Amino acid sequence: MSFNLQQLEMFNAIVAAGSLGRAAAVLDLTQPALSRAIKRLEESVGGALFERHTKGMHLTPLGKALLPHAMSLQREARQAREELDAIRGLAKGVIKVGAVGSIASLVLPLAVRGVLDKWPNLRVEIMEGVWDRLVEGLLTHEIDLALGTSGAESDGVAAISDCRWSDLSYVVAGRDHPLRERGKISLADTLTQRWALTPRGTGPYLHVKETFAQAGLPMPEIAVESRSVTVLKGLVARCGFVGWMSGPMFDTESKAGVINALAVEGLNAPRTLTAFRRRQGILPAPAIRLLDELRHLTGSLPSS
């Protein structure tokens, strides 16, 4: 049986988009034209590939069997085109990626630089936000990759297990914070301070809760909650609040000279970071380029 590559690309587009209408928009086709093409593919394979539902298109057993082969054939054709385009300096496309603030401050910029050095005609769109915003971005196709803390999988979002790395987090305060006068302090000493942190359920909040619980301590009372990294940094740097900051962001802020870690005895707060994708569909080629660069980059970074 021979396959029409264009029909397979349409098949994969419907799987990725979840509906005929969204796939037609992505492919810049009318729905009837896309429907006719899929009908011809179904006639070629000898059965229905999709079940039509009010909420979208679902694969039949025959469609599920075809999917890995269709993805493989499309991927090989795409890679061939990209290699030829790269030789001619013509590789194009948009990388749509989201990241929590700490990743956006170091690892992601390094990965973007590496990709654009190799593929200068690619373009990058970056969304920075807390995890629930990134999940929304993945599910609505605003982004194709999300970079956040591990353990945040859901029905629609899956971790990419071979792209993960680790760093440390710190309790931070302004340079003139009163706790600095004590020298070494305990984690319990910070419970009396005004904390500024991201909301309940976000990665930093959960990491703080886990770290304090491991020390046999309750969660600190959060005086100010905000999803804005800029607001949180301002409260810590200039208003006497205590906060929580991961290694990459902490390195940047400490070099600026206004925020630094408190000397908390025995504090060791590692976290694991992971790339995530939608469970359904295939990654676009530009996103795969960034993912490969992240794998290379984080594989060369020392674990904390």
C-alpha cells in the first residue's frame, strides 16, 4: 500500500488540532476540502480513521494503528526538507515556547541562542508565566513547549522525560534586611517575617511548602501573593519582604546587588525542571529544534 504524504500530513494535523475545523484553519484549507482528502485516505486504508463527535475527532482503532507510521513518514520528510533548507540557509518556522520565570532568565535564553545560531531563519515567541498559565497556553495551542517543574502532568499535558535538569532554590531578602544582622539563621526564623510568594498551587509555593514540611515546620504565612515576578522582586529588594528564588534567577539578581540569599543553616532545596508538551498530536519541527538544544544544554549543566 502506498501513501500520499500530503494526506498523511492532513491526518496528523487533525490529530494535533483535535477537530476538523481547527486543522483546516492550520492548513489554510476549507473544511470540505480537508474532509474529502481524509475520505480518500480512509478509502485507501480500507476503513474509517476518525469517529466524529460533538467535541471533536477521535481516532478509531485503525486510525490509532496508522498514527505512528504517519508521524514517522511525515517526520522523515520534514527532516529531509529541513536538512536541504539548512544547507541553502532557508530553514523557517516559529518556535512557540512558555517557561516559568527562573527558566526564562537563563536556560531558555541560552537554548534560544543555540537554536538561532544553527537555524537563523527561525523565529521565537516566548510566554513567561506561572504553571497554570503555561498549561492553558499548551492546551489552546498558544505554545508548543512548556518548561516548568516536574510532577505537573495532567490529562492534556505530558512531561518529556529525557529533557530534565535540576537546580537549587533559596530564601532571599534585600541587602539591608534585619535578619542579616543575626548571621546564620534557621528556617524557623523566617516564619516571623513577611513573605511574598506566588499563589497556592504554583511551583514556588509548592516547593516552599515541601521544604518547610521536610524541616517539620508549617507553611509560612504569605503576606503578599502575586503572579508577577517583577512585583515579588520589588517587594523583596526594596520593601523588607522575604521571598523564594531559584538558582538561575537568584544568580542574576544577586549580581545586581539588591537581593541575596539569607544564610539559612541546613537549607538544601533542589527542584527538578522538565519540558512538557500536549499529550495529543505531534511537535512542530521548530519546537523539536529547541527541544534538542535544551537536551544538549541541560545535559551539559551540572546537577545541583
